[in-house]
Amino acid sequence: MSADEPEQKNTGRETEIPVPDDEAIAAAKKKMEEIDARYEPGARETVVLPGSDGTVSGTAFDDYVDDEGNLKKPEPEKDS
């Protein structure tokens, strides 16, 4: 063991690393594509919050604020 490696205690049990099957990997990739699509530039309208002068911190997705700039409750995600 080198000085850079953390010290590990031997508990006498082997730790198995779970390996996802092809179906789980395909489902994860599909979900990742859905998430990526939501954040593509231009995928959702954005609005400038009043008083923020359009700074990055003053920009929000349109579906999170109402016409007065107040936060809206998020809609529950739809299962696809």
C-alpha cells in the first residue's frame, strides 16, 4: 500500500460491485436523453426577472415564474 492510498479495514466480507444489466443501461440512457432535451438551448422559453437587468442569475425558465415574476409550484412530472 502506498502513502496515497486510504487505509482500508478488512471486515472479512467481500464487497460486490453491482453491475447493471443491458435493460437497466438502456433505461438510464433513455432517461438521460429526456433530461438532456429539457436543457437544450431554446428548448424552453426563458424570461428575465424584474429588477435583475437580465443577468444570468436573473434569468429563469418561463414555466417556473408567473407574469409578475413570482415562483410557480412545479407541475408533477409525467411518466412516459
